[in-house]
Amino acid sequence: MGADLYIDSLFRPQHARWKALFEKAAQEQDQFRVGTAEWHRAQERVHTCFRQMYASGYFRDPYNPWDLLWQFGLSWADAVIPLLDVDSRLSPEGATKLLRMLFEREGVFTCRLALVSASDAKYFHDRYSELQAFLTQAITFGESIECSI
């Protein structure tokens, strides 16, 4: 479970380009006995293709301790769902509001990250940068974000 966000104009072509390669890699992997060197090499190809399918126009935030919005004292349900239209899309204006909301709560974010390890803090800073870039892309393109929250 988690929040899945898509910028369709970026996501759909990327996903389509890599889906067939992912399926082929998975079929090839099935030909090898689990745990063998060949199987591990094939598994890496499967993972590479899967990562590429979601490399553009997609952002996911899990509903668990690794949830980025929780580090801001926010939740997807309470903070983002009210910004969505009737089709569960976040408009460029809504994305701008979300960016502003996060910016305004950076103090909370900083305080919470002071309580975690350096590697965990880096993870959350990186995720925040990814979310900012994702939302900025949608705003720049003037495109609504499809949301499954």
C-alpha cells in the first residue's frame, strides 16, 4: 500500500517501452534453476527492466515508516486527497499548493530527521528532492498528476 503518482505523458511511453523487455527477462529467468549464477544474472535484468518501467513520470511513497510525508507531519489522506479533483488528479495548481505546504513544514522535516541515522536522513532528503522534481515537472508541463492514494 502506498501513494502512487503518475505524470501520464512521461510515464506511459517509458512504461510501454520497458514492459515487453521486462516480460521477456522474466520468461528467460524462469528457464534457470533458482539460486544459480544464471538465475541471478537474469534476476538483475528483471530488476533493471522493472526499475526502467517506473523511471520517468512516476513517484511512489509507501504507507510505512519510510513514508516521506510523515516526516513533514503530513499524510497523503489528510493533506493531498483534499487537493484532488473528482477524477483523483492533482492539478498543477494543486501540485504548487503541495510544494508550498512541504516548504512551510521544512522545519518539522528537519527536526524529525535529526532523530534518525545519517543514512536514513539522506534517504528522506533524496526522496524529498525527487518529489520536488516530480511535482515541478507536472507544473512545468501544465499536466495533472494521476493519483492512487
